Amino acid sequence: MRKMGLDFGAKTVGVAISDPLLVTAQGIEIVRRKSESKLRQTLARIEELIVEYEVDEVILGYPKNMNDSLGERVEKTLAFKEMLERRTGLPVQLWDERLTTVAADKTMMEAGIRRENRKEYVDMIAAVFILQGYLDFCRNSAQESKSDA
């Protein structure tokens, strides 16, 4: 089974999928939304991807502010989390996404992607950073518990 990472934004949702061994995350798609308040098609597409990639857990970026406070995006993200859990029946874990968009943008700059083209990919790459951070954390936690035993 695989994990899915999501970067939930006002107009797009970046999607990443883990490999079957849960070592690496790859960006697969950006789901574009017609309106911020309309989520039915977005949820349907995410559900299709969950089935296609045999996902057993979703990792959703949690947009806390840099000072650790919670802004309006957090409320929308929590509502989206509840909708995802209800619709898919899968557990949805929140993962701190601070600086993932900055890291994604920096990665694209270093790769030589032109500024006007970066917006097209930033959410998918941010989803990769969210999911990769979660996978690394889980792997490191498992290694630490083995060494403690």
C-alpha cells in the first residue's frame, strides 16, 4: 500500500504518491479547482487516484503560520480533512507544511525552471515535500525504536 501527500490550496491541490516501499515521494498531479467553495470534483479526482494507486493513508499539509498560530487556511484544511475522511474512509494525517512552498520554489529555481512556469508545478512539488517529510519521519522513528530495544 502507498501513502498520498496533498498540498491543499485555494485554487489547486498538489498530489504526491509514495513508492510501494514507502521510501520516496513522487509528484503525480495538480488538481485544479474552478471555485474555492466547490470541492465535489476535487474529492472525486482524489478518490480516483486513491483507488488507482492503492493508497491506505493520506498525508495532508497543515498550513500553520511561521509563529505557530493558526490562520484561516487551517480552518479550511480541517474541513477538507473531514470531507476526505468521510468520503474515502481512510485516515488523514496532518503534516506541518511550513516552508514547503518556499523549498519547492527554491528547488525549481535551482533546476532552472523559469519563473513564469514555476506556478504551474509548485503545489505538486510542495505535496512531494510534505509526503517525503512524513515518510522520512516514519522511517527514522522506526529506526530509533529498533535501536532502543
